[in-house]
Amino acid sequence: MQAFGNVATEPTRKESKTSGKVYWEWRMCESQRGQDDAPTWYTVRSMKPDDPQLAKGNFVKVTGKLKVDNYLSREGKPTCTLLIIAFEAAKIAKPTVATPAA
């Protein structure tokens, strides 16, 4: 799947408890053009050990596998999040609107 949106949290370097492999994780918000009252939120996990060179607010294209991550909240309630296991995450420039020549 591909998703386009804004990085909502600074990417964080993490390490797998089972394999010891390094990965990067951040939240991303995907919304439609204009006013979107119900944006889609994802947790993005890039399994590459290299820093993705992204910052909060960057507009990105993420390509990967979509999964539902089920877990217990801090309050002990079952909850879930949409998780993209990313094999590509790249900062892209937002399209600009051309202004008419005067």
C-alpha cells in the first residue's frame, strides 16, 4: 500500500526485543485535500537501521504492508492501531498551486 501524509511525531530509533534489530517508528496523519474531519492515522515502522532523515511536519510517501496492531492500552483495555511496515519512506515536496501571470 501507499500512503501520503504528514509526519506527526519525530521518528524514534528502537530495537527489537526478540531479534535485536534496529528500526525507526513514527506517527503519520493522512488526510484528504481541504478540510478533512476524519484523517487516517498510522504508526509507521521502517525496519531499516539508517535514520530516515524525516522530521515532524514533513510531507511523506510511505510504501509498505498494512497491518492491524492489537495491544492492551495502559488502562488494560484492548485497542489497536493501523501499522505500516515500510520498505520505503521518502520526504516529498507538496505540490504548489501555480499563480497566474500578471
